[in-house]
Amino acid sequence: MMSTKAFTLVPAIEREQLLSDRDRGLLECVECCGRNLYVGTSDCFVYHFLLEEKTLPGGSATFTATRQLHRHLGFKKAVSELRAASALSRLLVLCDGCISLVHMLSLEPVPSGARIKGATAFALNENPVSGDPFCVEVCIISVKRRTIQVFLVYEDRVQIVREVSTPEQPLAVAVDGHFLCLALTTQYIILNYSTGAAQDLFPFCSEERRPIVKRIGRQEFLLAGPGGLGMFATVAGISQRAPVRWSENVIGAAVCFPYVVALDDEFITVHSMLDQQQKQTLPFKEGHILQDFEGRVIVATSKGVYILVPLPLEKQIQDLLASHRVEEALVLAKGARRNIPKEKFQVMYRRILLQAGFIQFAQLQFLEAKELFRSGQLDVRELISLYPLLLPTSSSFTRSHPPLHEFADLNQLTQGDQDKVAKCKRFLMSYLNEVRSTEVANGYKEDIDTALLKLYAEADHDSLLDLLVTENFCLLPDSAAWLEKHKKYFALGLLYHYNHQDAAAVQLWVSIVNGDIQDSTRSDLYEYIVDFLTYSTDPDLVWRHADWVLQRSQEVGVQVFTKRPLDEQQSGFNPDDIISCLKKYPQALVKYLEHLVTERRLQKEEYHTHLAVLYLDEVLQQRPCTPDKDAEVTETQAKLRRLLQESDLYRVHFLMDRTRGAGLPLESAILHGKLEQHEEALHILVHELADFPAAEDYCLWRSEGRDPPYRQRLFHLLLAVYLGPGPAAPARTVAAVDLLNRHAVEFDAAQVLQLLPGTWSVQLLRPFLMGAMRDSIHARRTTQVAVGLARSENLIYKYDKDTWKEQWACRSIQTALMSTGSSACVPSLPFVPDEAERKLRSTLRQKALPDVPKPLPRACVR
């Protein structure tokens, strides 16, 4: 148990003030109402004092009691109890079983002599139910066995309103509304005197200890329970608070929120109602009275009166915080809410939370500290200011006054322990990262982000780059100096870029790549610079570094032009200017022209011709001194052939001159094809290269998208080349047969049969002949269908024409008869076809005759 100074014991009345040397009476009871203090003695005197409270410069309180009057009540027994009814200006005095009414100031009995007889103890109902402001409700324990009586007491009279029987003899009573809390001989009970309903609480042995029954709040009581426990009970018979543990021989108890004060033979003990812990112990011997009066706790011996003065809750809380008893301080602070105005409490409580947070922080309890900082709405600069040099030099922040902690900086807090320093910095990194995007950061985001950048840079943290590439408020002067100090040049470049200083950023990165300064943050920094320039909207910046990126790598460097977004390529990046720049870098030039021709598909002859010439030059450089037609085709040569085939924009004659005699027969064949010189092209493919599949592909390539006669002409040319004179006749014969059998549909069978040698067998041309016959029969039947459809259409047309004439004639006759007034019968109209028939006729009219291929000669069909 750790002690807390919650109360100070201050004397109020000494024996010398109370009794003279001749008096033998002892103090028996006490009552306090405002400044009025009443004392009842064993020799039946009542004394009236006025209390004056003063606060000394040191903050402690003193009391001065001035005796006003004293009066003997006329009995021979002690005054047992005193209770003030301020609303009536009356003092209720219990002496010798009789409750008398006396005036509060003069101590004179009421003229009517009204009193209540036969009482052993009484209690005032502080939650009255009568509703009459000119009376008080008094509940007495009657001398009648097992009886409780309820009275209404007026200024000069009393009136009994209820008499209630109890299961056992009552020993002590407290009242709240209709509810009585009674200490009986063997138990405590709650009794509703209006309904008679009773609720047992817990056992009690009157022979072992003195009963205690105290009303501590609306419908709640404090009782001396078994085992030295102070028990709380409501009128419903339940306990909403945990019990406090006090001594077995408690004489009296009182509540001064949030504390329960108990008196025994030697001590005054103070327990918290919030956490049930004993907080303070005050030595106090010979005490026999402990009562609370409107928040003022009074204790007394038989010779003197003392007041327990509570220390201000704020001071108690600060004392607890100073002792690093954070949990107790927070519990006490929460409990103080009911005694402090709302606005004042919120300010005080937030400050307490922050103080507690810094205590937990100093003890490296970071999770607890973070939660307290968040709840207390910490100005995060208070925390940053503990770390030397983290706040920007331009920050105007000053620490809270009075201070929230006792530390000058982190070095003092950790006493130079570098492990603790590292832990504290890691916590601050985490905390700042969490709060920077919340409302907590509003108003000083620059301080937070700058501090976070410094922490990341110092710790070589990966999140440094994430901070700089997203929205941030890092102050450039402080941050740049710090990054340079810790050699974070790549990050410094990102900072420059974020602050729209791209030229400085790129220059810094170029220096890293060149080795002028050292920073290993990115091993691919060169590629990063290229990518950065690619998406830069500043043409001057790109042109300024174009030579540098191209000198390091033509293939990668050219990407600043080829991967640039199309909408940006139109401003500041003319293709002709780029080509002029790339003339010194042939590989880059080829890549760029490929970009223009194949990706952007610019329809400009100059670009296509230039690219073809570059391809051609490279192919010629790569070719061996002795050309070999079986040599493997290089990638460049494949690109050249594809360009020659797919593009129609390059200068064919110019390239033809460049390839003549260069040993590039296939390329020459493609160029001949572009000039519609198909015989020359096919001659090269068949006779020079003997590449029969290429010859067939040539026919397909050149006839793509053209009409069938053009395609047929190409295949007939190829067949003629196969069948013509020249070397490798057997191979060409086989190629001719394969051509006919594979592409039978592309040939005019009648012409082919006239060209074929008579020595060829039918079996050899069986696939070709079957296909030709199938096509001929199909053509004949298609023609027959077309003719039938034409005849049907003709009949329908004639029928429609005759029908129209008849309808016209009938309508004319009808009109003539109606005009003369004749009633002659009008001939009915002829049959009109329905909608389905009309649709059929329309379809037949719109049906066009298909193209009919020329049939085979009858001799061939046979």
C-alpha cells in the first residue's frame, strides 16, 4: 500500500474552549450546520460555536471556534444526539429518551414544549416524501420493542405519521425517502415503510461490533459488514460498488467523495471508493465520533473537536503523478468529475492525461503513453521538443506552462542510454506517422513532417522515400540540410522534386550515378532518372540531360523520347529535332524510328525510308564476306523484311538500288513485288533461292485484300515459273503439283489443264481435279438456283402488275357510279396477298444473282 495525503487533521475546538475547570462533562455528540457548530455533553449541556475558516499563505487551513451560548436542558443524562433543521431554525436534541426542539441561535426550547418521547435514536430524512417545505421528516427507534416511528416535525409541533414493526429490535437507522436501512440484532435490512416490503442484506452480530448505518447518497447506504468490510447497499438490496476493507473495531464512518473515512480506537483510515485501496492513515486515539456534515468531516474525542480538511483534488492528483502513480491519479481524476464544473474538469483532465502520458513515456511504456497522448489531445510538438534539433528552426512553438513533465530533453530522460534513445525515437516515428493524417496535426503539419523526415533519415528507414513521394509538408531548408548531413542524396532529390525544383533533383541524381557523391539507396538510379525524364513536362530539362542518358546507354536512354506520353510528345519534342539529336547514337536512332513507324504509325515517307536504310546498313555490316544463302536470319534482317512487306511509304526504287548486288535476294524479291514486278520476284524466289514456300507466301502476301482475278493471276504466274525452263526441274515439278493440290481453288482449271504436260497422271493431280470438279458442279447448281429465282421474280412482277391494273379499273368504275348517284353493284376487289406473301416477294426481288464461275469443258467433266 502506498500512502496518499488526502486529508489534514486540524483542531477546531480544544477542551479549554469547551469546558472550564469546574465542568466535569465530556463531549458526547456534535452537529454542524454551515458556520454553526453544536456540541452536546455528558452533563446535559448544549454548546453553540461559530466556526471561522482561514487559509494560510502555504495553502493550509485553520479554524477558529467562538463560543456563543450554552444551555442546560434540565435532564440528568447525557445529550445523545444533535440534529439541525435549518429550514425550521430548530435544533433537535435527544436526551434521556426524549427529542426536544430548541432554537438554533438562542438554544431556547420552543414555547409549545413540543417533543417526541420514547426515542432511543433518530435520523432525519434528507430525501423527504411529504413535500411540505415547513417541516422535516424524522425517523426514530422507539422504546417500544421492534418498532420504528415516522414523525413530521414543524417549528412548534410534531406529528406522527407512521409506525412500522420490524422483525428484530433495531439498533441503528438511516432513511432515504420511503426506505429505511436498519441494523437489527442479527442482520441489516432495507424496509419500505410505505409498502411494508423488506429486503434482507447480510448478517450482523450486534454482540461483536457496533453497527454503522450511513446514508451516503440518493438511495445508497454505507454499512459496517462482517469481516471488517465497509459495504455499500442500495434501496434495491444490491451493491453497485466494491466493498472497502477497514478494521474490525470501526467506531464510525463517513463519506467525503471519493473517499470513505473510518474511525477506530487508534487511527483514522481513508479508503478510495474508486479503487477500494487504503490511501491514508492518521493516528487518532480516544476518538469516538466521526460524522460528515455537508462535505465537512468532523472527528471528536471526549475533550476536543477536529476537522478533516481534504486537500484539493488537483493537488492530490499532482502528488500521485509526482510519485509516478499514474493509474491511481487517473482513477481519482475521473472520480472528481462530479465535484468540478464540466469545462474546468475537461481542461484539468486533459492536462492530467498528458502528464500521465509523459510519465509512461519516460518509463518506456509506449503503448500506454500513446493512448494517453491521444485521449489528452496532445500538441505533438510537446513530444517532438524533447528530441534535440527535430523541430524546424522556424517553429514558434513554446512548451506548455506549467510544464507537463520535468525533462529538458531526451538525453536527460534516458540519462544517455543509447538503447533507450533508440526506442524513444522508434516510438516517435510510429506516433508521428499515425497522427500526421489526423486532426491532431492541423495547424502544424510542417513541424510533424519535418521531424518525421529527420527521424527516418537518421535511422536509415525505408519509409523516408514513401514520405517524400506522397503528399507532405516537410520544410525545404531544414529537411535539405538534414538529408545532406546524413548523405541521403537520392531522398534529397525527391524533396527537391516535391518542391518543384526538378533541375536540382536531376543534377543531384546525375552526380550520384557519375560517382561524384555516394548514395546506395537505389542501384537502378540511372533507369530511375530516365523514367523521371520520360514523364517530365519540362522540355528544357529533358534536352539538357538527353546526351548524358544516351551516352550511358543508347537503348535505355532513348526511352526519354519513346516512352513519353503521346499528349506530351506534341509539345517541345518534334520528331525531326529528336532525330537530329540521335544522329550521334545509331542504336538509339533505330529505336526511335521504330517507335515512330511501328508504335505511333506515323505515315511519313522520310521516317520509313530512314528506318529501312538503317536496317539495311546494319544487315550489310553483319553479313559475312562470303554470302551463304543458308545463313541464319538475324533479328535486324527479320525486321527489315517485315518493314519492307508491311510499309507502303518508303522509297522503293531507292532501296532497290541499295540492295542491287548486295546479296539480299529475298529483300529484292519483296521490293520487286512492291513495284508489281511479280515475274522478277517469283523468278528470284524459285530459281535463285529455290524457296518454294516463300514463293507461295509471296502470292498470298501480294494478293491480300485484292480481288480474286488478281490473286488467280499471281498463282498462275507462279505455276508458269514452276513449269518453265531452268535448273532443278524435278524439284520445281514437285512444287507445282503441291501448289495445285494445296490451292486448287485459286486456279482456273481449264487453263491449268492446257498448261500441264501430257505425261502427268491423273492420280498425281487427283486432289486438284476433285476440287475443280466440286467447284464446277457447285457453280452449275448455283446457276440453276439463280435462274429459278429469276423466273419466280419475273412471274411475281407480272402478277403484281396485272393485279394493280384490275384494282385501278375497279376503283375508277366505283367513282363514276357514285358521281352519277347510281346504285349499281360495284365489283369486288381482287385478292390482295397477306403480309407474309408480300415479304416473300420482296425477298425474291432483292435477291441478286451470284457470280457464276466459268464451267469446265464437257470433255474435262467426263
